Amino acid sequence: MSRQESMSQASKIQYRRPQPAQARRSPNMAGAVRAGRDTRHSRDWYALRRRRRRARRLVRLGILAALACVVAAVVLFLVPCVERIFAAEPEQLPVDEPAAAKAVTAPAEQLPVVAIDPGHGGVDRGSEGPGFGEYEMTWRTANELADLLEADGRFSPYLTITEEESQNPDCARIKPSERAQRAAAQGAQLLLSIHGNSDSSAGTSGYECYAIPPGDANHEESLRFARCLTEGFGNLGQRLRGLDGVRYLYYGDDNEKLLYESDDTTVHDDPTFGVLEYAQCPAVLSEQCFLTNSADVDLLADEDGCQRAARLYYEAICSWFDLEPDQS
């Protein structure tokens, strides 16, 4: 090869400057870069999620705290109420009992009401006794009887008039019909009207009573009660007037008194004593004694006599109810 050819050949050769060595890149380098970016995004997402969870926990804790406050307030309010409830006397619930037991242990509101009518009173003084009036004797006896019935515990006594209506002479007369109506309003099962008798003769004495006449729905039971009364006064030694001490009385057309004995069962249209006429339960009008007879007064009209008569009335009432009287 000639020199000229060699130079021509050499001019064709290209020389390159050496390039700085580049770092070798792994085939997965790009994926690693992307993974780094994803990791940063993931960290941010988890941090946000943790913050949200923390916020939710704080909300729940706040709600629980609020509920705890409400529960505490309710407890503080209810505890005194519960203490008052338990401190109070427990309510007695009704217990089913046999009928016989109920009759013995009946509550106070179910006790039989016995109406006691102290005769006369107010401007109506009644008959005059030795140093006292009939209205005083009837009031004293009625109260003695009421005390006996109250102490017995098996009765609920009721006086048809007040002390003011009985003892105050300025009070208007309480009509017998109104007395009977008062007794009915109280649900009386038995009515006793107490009176004293009188006569122009000081020698007249004895005991008598008046039952609701035949023809009335309460006649039979009234007659039975009247016989309980005459038995007691008769056993005391008091003379029973008429056939057996039980009588019927009517007022005629001229307001005259028509008297019949207990064996006369004739039904009359004439009215009887007002307290018996308007009574809505068995009733008897009792003429306790003659205030014009000294022996009767000593036995049944003075202070001891009123107590004695009240005891007889009490025993008769017990007998009518088929009960034994209290002997204490």
C-alpha cells in the first residue's frame, strides 16, 4: 500500500472521545422508582387513615362520656326517689281469702253501719223528767251505745243528729223523716230511734217499742229486732207493755194515734212514725222508760240507767246480727 493510500485510509477512521462511564441501571430500576413513589403515596394514605380512625375514636369517646354523664344524672335523680319508695310503707295487696274468713276480718269501711237516732233535740225538748229532759236522756244513751259499738270493733255506729242539733235549744227541729234519710245516706243496715215515754199518771211504767208495720219490705226484720230488744229489757225485770212489748202505731185521718199489738198482721194505709215510715232498712222506735215514773227513771233514765239501757241495746244489736256481745 502506498503512503497516499494509507493516509486516505486513515482519514476514513473516526475517533470518538471517551464518554464518562454511566452507572449501570438494573432492568427493574424504573419499577423501583415507581415503587418508591407508590410507597410515599401509601404512607400518606395510611397516615390519613390513622388520623381518621383517631378522630372517630375521639368522637366515640366523647359520645361515651356524654352518655356516662346522662346516666350519672339519672342515677342521682332516681336514687332519692327509690329510697323514698322503699322507706314508705309497702302497699298491702289484696289476698284472696275464703268467704268465712272475709266475714271475720272485714276492713273498717265494710263494717255494718248501725244508725242511732237520739229522739227529739233542738227546740223539741220532748218529755220532762225529774230534773232533765227527754232530749238529754236520749243523747246520753245514744252516745253510750255508740261507744259500745265502737269498742266492739265489728260495727260502724252513726248518730243521725249532732250534739249541737240535740242539745242547743235554738237549733231547728230535725224531722224524723230527715233522720231516716241521713241514716240511709250512710248505708245503715239497722236503725234504732231512742225515746222516753210519759203519762199523766206517775204510776204508769214499763217498756215498749214500735216496729215497722206489716206490709213494708223491712217489717219482718224490724219485728225480729224488736223482739231482741224486749227480751233484753224483760230479762232486766222491766214490765213489757201490751201483749209482749212490741206494737204498731198509725196516725189516722185526724192525726189521732191508732195502736195495734204485734199479733195484728193487718196491712194499713195509714202512716206510722216518720222515722219508721222513711227508713230504708229494718228500724225500731224504742220507748226506753217512763220519765214520769221514778222507778223507771232510777232503772233506765239517770246516768247509770242510760249506761244500763245502752248495754241492753248493744246486746240486742249483736243478737240481731247473730253475733256474741263483747263481755269485756
